[in-house]
Amino acid sequence: MSESEVNSVISEANLKEFDWDHFKYERILSNNSSRKVVFILGSCFEMPAIVILEKISFTQEQFTTENDKENFIRNSKLEKIFKNDIYENNYCIVDANLNKMKTTIIFPATEKHINKYTEQECFTFQETPELYEKITLPHITSEKFTVDWVYNVLEHKKEKDRIIIEDLDSEIGFMLLPDLKWDGETKETLYVTAIIMNRNIKSIRELRQKHLPLLENVKTKSLQAIKEKYGLDSTQVRAYFHYQPSYYHLHVHFNYLNYDSPGIYCDKAHLLDTVINNIKLMSNYYEKATLNFVVRKNDKLYSLFSDAKN
């Protein structure tokens, strides 16, 4: 189902919400053993749906009190795999409350969603300013990537109860919310996102000196809010942009430094502090810079940049 077809379906007043009892399994898109997450493609009411199942990390709070410890031991059992001298391996069958899975639903899912979560080869390209103007920007404009869900958040139509902090100024304002990838509770995997109020900035490519007050405001207020709500000092938090981003409305990622969250490596992430410093050194740095980015083989940008390279 194409994005335009999905938008047409969504606009219908009688659209049904996802129903687990009506979900029909089709295939596994990918299975990430290191992150303990699996991406499943299926359908619901004959429309594509993606279900993301992720094992939740243990927290210290689950073992803090004597009662917690007693419940863990009493409600768990061991199944031995093998023993050798003082070493042995077992499966520990734990209480269901300690074995919950964070479940994310994308419904109805577009071809872009399916491609995003399908396991496939990745490639890296260098995007010069000329290639951005010639290829990337026209691609963004022509594909009309939907960010309606972002506008729903900014207009308080959706997720209002999830807002951690907000600044409604049209130029330097933003909203800070738990990221879709976070369960909203486990501090060890903290992942929140600042969504910028200004709707005219697609990515770091469009950041200039005039946006420094915006970036400084996002940094200062977000880190303060994270410290007050979750008890993490600014030195324990990683703040960065993605390029290419998953959606073209400027946003900043914040997560716990000890958490190896997806997209934190140098081929994808651009630290907020580094972006600020680059713009201070050169006001139009991101207009003139050559930026590397990683793209999957099924992504249209891959074919566009491959053709340009050849």
C-alpha cells in the first residue's frame, strides 16, 4: 500500500483501529538479536500492519526491596542446560510481569515503513551541497513524506498526556516527549525526543546561525527537564540529530549515555553540541558541508545516489 493510498484510507471516517484479535501474521521483516527486537509484517482488516516486539530491560527497581527479591525467587524456576565444575547454565522462567514485551503497532503501514524495517544491505554515500539540491531535496519534496503525526503532537491533538516539557514559541519552541522506541519507564533505556515547533526546518541541512537560539533553548531546557524528571545529569545524556532523519521535521534525540540505542554511531548521528559549535564557527556550515549518510538498498535515495555516482 503506497503512502497516498494509506492517507486516503486514513481520511475515511470509518477507519477501524488496530485489533490484535484480527491481526494475521505474514512474515518476519527482521530479527535483531542484539536489541532483542523482532519486526513482524501482517494485516488487520485487510490492511498492512507492522508489529514490533521488544524485550524490556531489567531495572534496579525490580530488585530493590526485600519483597521484590522474595517475589522474584518465589515466582521463578530454573531449567538446567548444563553444569561443569563450578559453572552452570540455566534457563530462568520468571514471573510474567518481569517478562513483558514492549509492543509498537504501525497501522496501516506504508511501503516506506515496510522497507524501513525489512532486513537489507546498507550503503554509505557522500552528499555534497550540490547533490543535496539536485537529488535529496527534490526527493523529499516529491515524495511528500507525511508528518501529520508530528503536527498532531504540536497541535495537542495527540499524545498531550505524554509531553514532558513544552515551549510554544514559534521560533525557538519545542515539545519533549518519550520516543516511540522507549517504554516510558525504564531509566536504563531512556529515550526522549524534542520536536521543534518551527515547521520550516526539515533537517540539519537547513540550520543556520539564526537557529542558534533555538538549538541552545532545546539543549538547556531538555537537559534540565530530564534531570528533574528522571534524575540524569547532563553528563549522562547523549543529544544528537540523525542524518538522514527518519522523518523530515527537525527533531533532537536524547538518551541515556549507557544505553546503546539504535542510530548512535558516526554514520548516522550528529551530536547537538557539535552542530552548535560548527554553526558558531561558520554560520552556513550545513549549507556548505559534505555529509555522509547511510541508506538501505530498498530506499529510493539509494538508487538515486547510485545513478548519480555512475
